[in-house]
Amino acid sequence: MFTDPRLAGAGAFVLGLVGRAGAGKSTVARALAADGARVIDADALGHEVTDHDPGVRAALAAEYGDDVYRADGSLDRGRVAARVFTDPAARARLDRLVHPRIIERAAEQISEWLRDGFRGVAVLDAALLLEWGLERWCDAVLAVVAPEALAIERLVASRHWTPQQARERREVQRSDAAFRAAADVTLDNDGTPERLAGAAREAVRTLRARREAAGKDTC
């Protein structure tokens, strides 16, 4: 059982990064990483869990059949996605199996960085951060939103989904309005990647300054 990872140390700035598919979270994460931030990618952790966690592998094989894992040991994610997007009960079972392990690994990573004395920006890039209640780990939450047509165009180009698949995946996520309401700052990604990266850097500077000012006020 893990408590708030920030309790393992002091000084780092933990930033929650949220937004719907195609919004541009990856662009923001890359920009912050280029400036020295350490990034936890919940999607990447999910791949590690489903590909390498023995308990998860056994459960998924039982749910979908042994051939749901390819010869190289990787999960056939397209097959699983096709099932869970049309079967809410199957999606709930998958979530109950995988999500706690993702959260546990993220907590371990942040706690390790803090124990090692990291004092920079730690980015938790997780579309489901709010559903998981992980905003309590964060000093601030940054949301990224984008116009629907532009987000779908990006998903078709980057993930090779059809427009319909892109719409379906976005529809099961929180709305942009919900992300705006939950975030300390929201970035509107309706321009170039360079513009978004610059806005993200400025947002982090602003959010860190707010935290530092709040800390002084309580002294």
C-alpha cells in the first residue's frame, strides 16, 4: 500500500498531465523532458505491466485466449481494444486488473526519485489521472485540449486509426470541459508543436512560482 509519493521527500515539483487522446500531451511531455523533467508515461507502464507482469499475463490469457500474446511475448493490444470498446464489463475487468499495478509502479518511481534527492519537475502523464485520484500526488495539474477535428486528424496520422476509431476512443474519455475544470492551467493546442511546447514551459514556470509563493506565505 502506497501513500502520497511526495511524502518520501521534499523539493520536487510533481505535475499531473492530463487530456484526451490527440490533445498533445506527448508533445508537452517531450518539451518538459528536454528541459530536464523526468516523465512517467502511464501508457508505457501499462505496456510493461501487460507484457511482463506474470499475474496480468495469466489473467489476460484466461480472458482472451493464450494466443492473445504474440510469438515475441507482446500483447495483441488491437484485439483487446476491439473487445473492451464494445464490452463495458470486459473493460471494467481489464481496468481492475491492470490499473492498480500501473499506479503502484508510478508511486515506486516517484518515491525513488525523491529518495535520491531529485528536486526538479516530475511529470505524471496519465489520461486517467483524475479517475485514479492521483491529483493528490501532484503539486499542480496541467491539461491539454485541442479542437475535435484537429485531434482526430493527429490520431489518424500518428496511430493509424480510422476517424471512427479515433472518435470512439475520445468519446469514452472525460470531456475537455471536465479536464479544464480539474486543471490548474489548461493549454489550448490549436497551433504548432513549437507553440505548445513554449506554452507548456511557461505554464510550469508559473505553477512552480505559485507553489513557492504559497510556501512562503505559510512560513
